[in-house]
Amino acid sequence: MEEARNVNQWKPELLPALESKVSEFQLMGYNQATNEDIWKCLEEKVWKGNPPKRLYEVVQDIFHLASNTYMGYLTVNAHQDNDLMASIAALTESSTEE
């Protein structure tokens, strides 16, 4: 029986499962889905960090990732990126006005 490892230690072995999930999301119309986005979504929404898990548990988590969870993750990140860009723009404008 395999040992439990921190999730990030399994990542190199999980490329086929991640690619399968990307293909699934792309078939559903989420053409921007990538392996890295799915991995980050799982880290933030499902695993909440880097917990120890067995390989079959990590694969199961990948295959069970719901599209609404993924889209929620992307939406929150898009809002955070927009807020960051607005903050940078505000700082840039105020420094050029001086």
C-alpha cells in the first residue's frame, strides 16, 4: 500500500489526470482551462494547502472537481487581479501628478 505524501509531492505523477480534467472542461466550453489553473484551484478550494494524501485520493479530487467550483475560483481571482490593477493604476497616476 502506498504511503501518504503531501499533495504537491504527487504533482509530477498527476499530469494525465490533470490533462483529462482540462479536456473535460474544454468540452464544456471552458476553453481557457489549464493544468496549472486546475491545480491552483484544487490547492485553494479542495485541499486548502498541502495536506498529506494517498495518490488515489488526489486523483479522485481532480476527477471530482466541479465546474462551478473551478469557475468560482477563476471569478474570485479575476476580481482580485482587477483590484490589484486598479491599485497599481491609482498609485501610478498619483505619482505622475506630483
